[in-house]
Amino acid sequence: MHMRTLISALLLTLLAGCVYVPENAHSYDEKCNVMRKKKVLALEEAIPMANCSNEACALLMASYGLVTAASFVVSGSIVVISNTVYWLEKPSDCELTSEGVKS
């Protein structure tokens, strides 16, 4: 029973109700004189777990694990699609060669 409590406490710490969210990141490209956009994944803490007991904790841990995994899949997809669109929108007249000079 003591080992089970230790494992539960460890899982509670690892699954502390975190979710992944897409965030905007901007950078200025001096060579092309444009502001570049991209999305990145950020890990945010959701509602922390309240005091719970046995079965309630197990249910909360399972639901937080599912929410964390689902938020990673959904937010990761948003980041990949958004960055692909930003890459496609990049002006073609400002392409750089491998030497770093405008072509």
C-alpha cells in the first residue's frame, strides 16, 4: 500500500494538469526587411489538482493525462499547419542562397 501511494504521488507531480498551447513568435529579418512569424508550442499549467482520495485521484490523473496528450496533438497540428502557411507566404524575392547572399 505504501508503494502505491508513492507511485500515485509521483504520477501526480508528472501530470500536474499541464496543457500545450500554440503561441506566436516573431523575429525581424534585416536582410529582407520583414517581420517573420511562426508558432511555437508552450507548456502551460492548467487547474492544479485539489485534495482528492484514492479513486478520485486515479480518475483525475487519467483525465489530466488524456487532456495533456490531446492538447499536444491538437496544438502541435496547429503549429505545423501555421508554420507551413507562414513558410509558403514568405516572399520569394528574398530567398537566400547557401552562402547567405540574395539570389
